[in-house]
Amino acid sequence: MALPGIDFPGVGSGLAVLNDGKLLLCKRLKAPEAGHWSIVGGKVDHMEPAADAARREAEEESGLTIHSARFLCLSEQRVEADRQHWISLIYVTEDFSGEPQLTEPDKLAEIGWYPLDNLPQPLSLFAQDAVKALQALATS
């Protein structure tokens, strides 16, 4: 139960899908961060494990079948312009099948593969955190 006058952060989950050194990104049409490029992801439903939410959201948004994923990082986004606050668990996978398709044209304008060293801009805060974590893995 929410307390009067207190807003709580949402819980999100996302998936950094990699294919031959490229990251799957989609351009958002809705808040938070409309017009920004982001990894696939969304809200964790009540009682849904975050890893399952990442897989579900990725499949809904891309049309891919996700076979497995592992934890990548935690991300906290406070988007003042949209009055939204999210705590998100981000996962990573290269274990998928299918080709990405724009399956939610009401939410996403574009979807595609982008080289990690040449990503479209602007990137969402969510995607920025995923990219930083991927770069840290590559150098460790």
C-alpha cells in the first residue's frame, strides 16, 4: 500500500542482447526517455522473477526467442523530466534465436543491431549503464 504523498520507484528489468559484437537497441516512443535508444526491457510484474521479466520483455519487444541470460548489472534511473524513478536489473545474453522485428510499433520506433563502438545517440540511462558494464567485462 502506497503512503499518501510518497512515490516509490518502479522495478524494471532489461536485457542486453549481443550478436557478433553488436548490441540490440530500440528507439523509444514513450516515457521514460522517449526518443532515446535503449536495450529491450520493461516493468517487472508482481511476483515475477526479474530474470523472467527480462526474457519476457525482450521477446515481446523484439520477437526473438531468448534461451538463457545472466546477470550483468544493477541500474538506477531517475528521470526528472518524466517524473519517473526505476531500479532495474540488467541481464545479458548471446543465447537467442530468430531475427529482431519491430513487434510493438506503438512503443518503439526502430530496432536493430549496433556496434558497441558506434552506438546511436542519445542512449537511455538504462542502456548507458548496460554499455558501461559490457565494456568493463570486455576489459577484465
